[in-house]
Amino acid sequence: MSFPVLFGVLALLTIFGYYLGRSRALKTAGGQVRNLHSLPNYYGYYIGLWCAAPGFLLLVGWMALENTIMDSMLIANLPDSMSSLPAAELSLLLNDVKNLANGDIVSREVIDLDLKDAAAFYGQLLTTSKMLLTAILVAVTCGGILVARGRIAPDLRARNSVEKAAMAIMIICSTIAVLTTLGIILSLLFESLRFFQMVHPLDFVFGLEWSPQTALRKDQVGATGLFGAVPLLAGTMLISLIAMCVAAPVGLMAAIYMSEYAPTKVRGTVKPLLEILAGIPTVVYGFFAALTVAPFFRGLGLDFGLTISSESALAAGIVMGIMIIPFVSSLSDDVMSAVPQSLREGSYGLGATKSETIKQVILPAALPGIVGSILLGVSRAIGETMIVVMAAGLAANLTANPFEAVTTVTVQIVTLLVGDQEFDSAKTLAAFALGLILFCVTLVLNIIALTIVNKYREQYD
Amino acid sequence: MTDAAPIMNGPANGSLATRNSNDAVSRGLKRRYAAERRFKAYGILAIAFAMGMLGLLFTTIVSKAIPAFTQTMINLEITLYPQDIDPAGTRERQTLSSANYRKVIRQAFYDLFPDVTSRRDRRELFDMISPGAVYEIRDMVMANPNLIGERVVVQMPMSDDIDQLNKGQIRKDSPETERRVKDKQIAWFERLENRGLVETVFNTTFFTAGDSREPELAGIFGAAMGSLFTMLVTLLVSFPLAVASAIYLEEFAPVNKWTQTIEVNINNLAAVPSIVFGLLGLAVFINFFGMPRSAPVVGGLVLALMTLPTIIIAARSALKSVPPSIREAAYGLGASPLQVITHHVLPLAMPGILTGTIIGMAQALGETAPLLMIGMVAFIVDVPHGALDPATVLPVQIYLWADSPERAFVERTSAAICVLLAFLVIMNVGAVFLRKRFERKW
Amino acid sequence: MTPDMNQSIPQDTAGDSPVTQSQADAVKLKARNVKVFYGEKQALFDVNLDIKANEVTSLIGPSGCGKSTFLRSLNRMNDTIDICRVEGEISLDGQDIYDKNIDVVHLRARVGMVFQKPNPFPKSIFDNVAYGPRIHGLTNSNSELEGIVQTALEKAGLWNEVKDRLDQPGTGLSGGQQQRLCIARAVAVSPEVILMDEPCSALDPIATAKIEELIDELRENFTIVIVTHSMQQAARVSQRTAFFHLGYLVEEDDTEKMFTNPTDERTQGYITGRFG
């Protein structure tokens, strides 16, 4: 039985447990709800939980570990000639075995007997695994129901137990976010450490050349590839800078206009329209940049006798800036609206004009919040992927010329990991090292920005 | 009430009593008002720029997308000779499926152009028809084997280049070397047109097919189903997790170091670049747990982790907006904390939570980068039937097509974007509607 | 755009020339049939009031009676509220301040305002006081500006307390000091009239006493209109008092007379504490 079916079975058993609990409780109480400690529902939930919790854990655990365990069993069962293959070929082989077992298309031309044996073994393994799982599931859930049923008595504090369990579930859920962060940090660190065993960290951080292609032969020149991240970091900074040159002034002025000048009606229309900009998928911006903006600048360059690459940092940066406008404007708008009205009145009362009030009173008062919003914008620019993947280049040029093609950290992560990959090569692991840099930089920016913004909020609360 | 004597006192009289800087103030006014107007104009300019770019983006994409919704077809009369298809006359599925339908079409085409004889010309002639035409006839014959031996008129798609020519995307007057259609092919096409065999129809393939290398056979249905399965997984995972953690953090959590850590962590997680989640998915779900690559279930899990903070933050603010008086009233009647939440607070907060969820799902629907990391970028022709089948999603399909060199893919990319944006608009309108419908003033 | 009625008056920021009796009698601000509306709701009904130069006029009355609304219409602060509409005539030195040709920025430079809650800008003490002179371009040099700031702070009785820390933020001062800073800020522009909207309501008694003392001193150079909740305060600081009730100006007279022998029953009722 497949996992969705098993989940369905679990759900049915749980519902059965619920009704069993209810009726059992009423029976023990002689049909009088008054005699029960808790409402009959809670006895239903009680049995339901005893059934669902272990069953759910079992299914999820099985699902997570099944593949790994079966793979190792399969490898152990392969003839030596196969199991001693290098990791990359072995994984290809396993894939074929699985495909063969499922009756799918297989990548190799000749299907030898060993492979067929392995496939048969795998198919058998698969059936055994599912049957075993079904058996254990039924045993565990029914066991749970029986145990819980035995405990039901009028004075069982079912509500308290159920609430305690609910609380525990909620606490577990709330830790998922922390676990995610932990997972990100650990996986990035772990893979990066493996990368740094192949490439020295200093070469990575300060190296001026990036050409990660690995050689075909071991003795070839540049067999290890060059992993100097400086051109990528410089490219990221160049594009982010261009983006912020668009997003910061436009976003800020738009926020000023909306919070200080715009009549309520205009504000009511313009604000959602601006937010549409934030809701457009980045892949759409990427397409727009590559299809419309980049050729436009190229043509413009030709008119002025400049060579502007069709993958120029300029086009990617400007489109990214457009994407970031609403992030800057909506947060800046919020912080400016939070500046107390009394400060505005104080300034108007002295005969200041609106723009004088804005420039000399409101902006200085809202400055921390505005800085925070711009920092968040920068963090978004650095982490943005699709626009640069589609509109910026792959060539790791170390240049500050916005008309040339540059590449960024995110572009390289995508290039290194998309397509066929051997998992242990420096090339693949380099992506995680780049990811680590990206994560650290954006994390620091976010923490600074959020701290500033929160401090600012407290000031006017 | 007033002593009206000095009503008529002149300005000079009144101003004598003051020693102020009227003069200086007056002198500066003109300059100050100019600055005021300038500043306001900058604001309007900024908004106009943003709106203009939004408008430009939409018009570019919509105008590029429109041609994709039609397809140039040819109504070709073919003869299904039994000796070509089923010489033995067994009508076995295997035979019918692997028969040489290419020959059938080719023959019909050569009959139309008896003057084309050279091998090269014949190949170019045949290139005008989509390779997909073969499958069209095969499916037709397999559905109704009685057609064998008949003469039938079949409508089949023409190749993407001819399609582009017909729609005017490839200009006939441009030099032959700069276009993908030969002069000869143009002439043949005009002959077909003159005989009334060419027809432009609504492009149903685009909405019903999976991906293909041939633009005229490519559709978004596969990607849309992939998106659907991915979103289902995302919703099923993130919604309960987010609501449970929001309730705990907002209603029960004691204020201490640990809960503060969780809070800071959630806020930061919301701003982590999406590609990092992709790396997490690759390292943990695929490499560590050995889950299948390219499967919506993995994509859904990654996107669920990504949208989790968004939904938690929205759910918390929705819970916060339920006034304490409701809770106090319920507690006053002896309800347990969990009963207060499930009976009173949660139903009142639900519209807000759902709004946040829709917005989070809309974000996830448009997300591309993390899915590239977990292999959802593969070229997949089949329409997925479940969350474990290899699949791609709409934004990734857009990315793949945007990368394709064929001109016809540009319009299909734009059309796919329109479809994606339509879904996003529907979701956001739903969110706005929900907010308006259940908006409560406490 | 602005009346050039003051062309003959030389720019002079330090005000120390004596005030003659005739000038003191002059009517500075004159309100005729003033009606104020917030959207559909009328907040003031036909108010007629003369405010004499170099006197302190206090506006009293129960909450919501329209006294603050009236005060804010004297320098058109109500303009900042979209739905607010003023009818009737208010003139400053005979010039209608709601006239199309009157510039509101210029008007507010002549009619300054101090608010209920001290609202120093998040800037240094010096910059707070220098703000008005700077935006209005009243000085050409730094030393001149420093002179203005010092004079203004001295007039507000704050100089000795802050002279050593002019570069520290104004928000760091105590409530009473902040309010005097706001008064200094208003004084620095050398307005003709200073409007005060319950300037002491957020302050403790000692700070209040200081501000009241200050108001009395400022009377010499400025015309002052003060809204207050406290009848004692009105009695202490003002020469004339106007009593507002439900949007109507019920009575106005010399303060002494108002508090000893009011004409209107409602005034009497309010003053003796029967409502309010």
C-alpha cells in the first residue's frame, strides 16, 4: 500500500477511535454525562490521539528513512563488481535498478542478468517494506486504541490529558522554525567544511579568479578548478548597488508622497498598485529584464557608441531595483506614518512648509526606520536569484563597469547545482560554501535592520 | 460683546506694536515655495516611475503573449493505406502504435506539391509540419481502426517557424539569411494558404499538454499540475504547523529567552533568501533522507518551510487583534485555556489567518529558485499524477522556456506568465475579499 | 502674495522696547461670525471676539466646547485637517487671514503656537530653537543665529539651565523644560501672537508655575492667547477671559470681572464648578 493510502487508513482508524472513546465513556458513566470528569468528546480525542500520534510518527519516520535503508540493503546485496563502483556510477546504477523494478525506461543499453537480479531483489524489498509497514501500523494503532480504551473510566481526566498533548504538539510545531534555521546552518556548514578540505578557505574568500569547471583528466592544467569568490562578491555588490540606486530614492520619495502628500483616495489606489510590484514572481522580472530592458540598454549604448553587454549588470540591477521599490516604500511609509502628528504640528505651527517639515523633522525622526527598510532591501537584492540568473551573465568578470556582464553568488549557486552533479566534487560543494556566505551576509543585514526598526517602533509606542 | 472702536485700525497701526521679521520671511517665501513644489514633484515622479514600469511590464508581457493563444494548423487530406499501417490486417495495438505514420503524412504532402522533387527540398517541405502531427494521426487511428483504408481530412499543427511566419512574427521582407524560414518555404506556405488549407485556431494544446521541445506541442498543463501538487503539499504542511505555533507563541508561551529566540528566529527566517531554502532541501531532504529528486513532495516541503514564517506572522497578528474581553468572558464561564482558543479566539481570527495563508501560498506559487536546487528543473514531458511523480512547476517552466532559443517559446513564455499571474491575481483578490468580508471593528 | 504692511519695520529680533498704552489697547486679532465645521458637524457657532495686543487672553470652557478649535483657527492650523472648514472672518491687524492672498506659512511665522504636549523635535536643543529662524531665513550668519537662540532661550527662562548642553537632544529634557523649549522655539521666530493650547496640562505644579510666570513676562512683547482647563490659571495669567460653551462664545470680559461678576448664568455655573 502506498503512503497516501496508509495515511488514509490511519485517519479512518483515528476517527473510529474517537467514536469508540465517546461511546465507551458514556457506557462506563451509565449514560450520564454528569458522571464523567470531562465531556464525552474528550474521551474520543483521548483514544484518537493514542491512535494517531504513534501511527503518524511511524509513517513519517518510515517515509524519511525507507530509501536510505533500502539503498544500503540493495548495495549490500549487489555483486562485488557492482557495489565496488565509484559513488557516482553506483548512484546511476541504483537508479537503473529502481527504474527497472518499476518498469520504467532504463538509461543503459544492455541489461545484464545481475541488474535484473538486483531489480527483482529491489522489487521484493519494496513489497516487503510496504507489507511490514502496513502490519506494524495496524498493530501500533490498534494497540494504542486498546490501551487507551482500557484506561477510560468516569474519573479519567481526559480533558487535561488531551490539552496537555495539544500543548505538546503546539510546542513541537513552534520549534520547527528554529529547527529550520538549525537545519540551514548545519547543512551549509557541513558541506562547506567538506569543501574547505579541498579548497583552502583563504583561497576561497580572497581568490580573484572563479572557474569551477573540473577537468576531465587528473593531470590536466587547472584540474581542481579555481574557486576564488571575490569576482562573485564584487558582481553581487555591483548589481545590488545599481538596484539600490533605483529602489532607495524611488521607494523613499514614493513613501514620502504617500504618507505626507497623497489624499486618502490616491493613497488607497497607489499603495496596492505598488504592492503588486512586490507580488510579481521574480522569474517574471527576469524574463522582463532579459527580453525588454537588456536589449533596450544595448540599443541605447549603440546609439551613444558604447558597448553595453546584453547581459549587463545595469539591466539586471535596474529591474531588481524596480522589484525592491515596494519593499523600501511600504516599510518607510509605515515608519513615517508612525512619526507623531504633534511633531508635524509643532513644525507647521512655526510656519514651516510641508517639505521643510518632512526634510528637517520627519525624515530625521524616521531615519532609523528608513535605514532599516533600505538594509532589508539590500538583503533582498543580495539574495535575489531569478532576475540575475536570467539577465546577468555567467562570466566571472572582476569589474566595476555596469555595462559589462558580471555574475553573482546566487547565479553561481544555481549554475553549480542545476544539471547533472556528482555530489562529492568541489564544484557541487562550492555551491554550499557560497550559500553559507550568502546566508551569513543576509542574516547579519536582517538582524541589524530588524533591531533598528524595532528600537524605532519602541521609541514612538 | 466687543468694543468695536479699533475695528478700522490700519495695518500700519497694528504692525507698529511688533518687532518681527516679516520682511525676511516674505523675501524667502518664493524660494521656499519653489522648493516645496519641486519636492512634491519628486514624489509624484517616483510614483509615476514605479507605475510606469509596472504598466510597461504588463503591456510587454501581455502583448507578447497574445499570439501564443492561437496556432496555425493545416487541413491535410491523407489516405490511410492499409499497407503502410497494418499490412497484416491484425489490428493489433502494438502494430497500430508503431506504424509509420510519418510516411502517410509525407505522402499526402508530396501529393500536394508534385513539383518538389529534390531530396533537400522535400525535407524542407516536410519540416513545415510539426513532428507532433504523427501522434495526432496515430491517436486517431488507434481510437478508430476502421479508418484504415479511408481518405480523411486531418487538422494538424504546422511547425513553430511557419506558425511564426503566419502570425507575422517572422517578416517575409527580411533577408533570407536572417530568418528561420526559407524563401521556398514561404512560397509553399502561400500556395497552401491560397488553397484554403491553412487555418488559425485557438491553441488548446497550450492548456492540455505537458512540456515539449517543439514549441507548437508544448503546453503548461504538466507544469500546472506540478504546481497544484506542490501547493497541496505546502498547504498541508505549513498551515497546521503555522497555526499551531502561532497559537502557542501568541496565547500560551511564557516570555523567556527560549520564546524570544523563536520569535527573532521566525522574523529572520522570513528574510532569508529563498535559494538558501533550496540548498537546505537539497542537503536534507534529497541527500540525507534520500527523497526523490524533481518530486512535488520535496518542492512542497521546501516551500512549506519558506512560507511558514509568513503564515505564522500573519496568524499571530490575527490572534492579537481578537480583543482580550472575549477571552476574559470565556474564562469567566469556566472554559479551559484550550477551549477559549478553539471555541472563541480561533474562529474570530480565522479570516485573518486565511488571508495570511493565501498570501503565503501566492508567494510560494511564484517561487522558482529553491525548486531549481531540488531538481524540479528537469525536462519533463509527462503530466504528473501525484506528488511523487517527477514534475516541474509553472515558474520553473517559464524559466525553462525563457531560456529556449526558439522564437515561438518567447510568446509561450509570456502566455505562461499570464496564466501564472492570473492565478496570483485570483488568490490575492480572494485574500482581499476575505479581509473585506470578515473585517471586524472591535 | 503677502501684505507688505510691515515694510517699514526694521528686522529686529531682540524685543526690548517699551510698550505704550495706545499700542496695548490696539486690537490684534479680530474674529467675526466665525463658524467651524468638521465635515457635517458644526463645532463653532458665530464667534465674535477681539484680542488685544500685549494682553493675555484666556479661553475657558468645558471639554469639547470649541475653545481649542477656535485657537487653531487663529493661525490656520485647522488647514492640516482635511475635513475642517472655517467660515466668517478672522483678521490679524485688519487683514483677513483666510483671504486667498494670505500665505499660511507667513501667517504662522507671525502667529506662533505652543501645544498641549511638549513636542520638541528629535534634534539638539540648539537646533530646536534655531529651526524657525533657519527655515524662514532670518539670519545670515551663525553668530547672529546663536544670538537669536540665546535671546529666545533667555526669554523662555531656560537659558541658564541648558546653556552648557545646547548640543544635547531636546527630548532629553524634563517635561517642563521641554515645554519651555517649545516656547523658546516659538519665540525665536519673533511672532506677533503666540497661541498656547493648554500648555501646562501635561506638567507638574512646579513646572506649571514657571510657565505661568513666563507667560506673564512674555506679555510685554507678544500678544498671547491661551486655552486652559484650569480656571485658576486663567485668573492668574490673563487680563481677559472668554468663556466657550457647546460651540458658542458665551461671554468675554476682563478676567477680574468674569471671575467675580459674570453676566451669564452658564458662566457662573461653570466658574463655581456646577458643571464642567
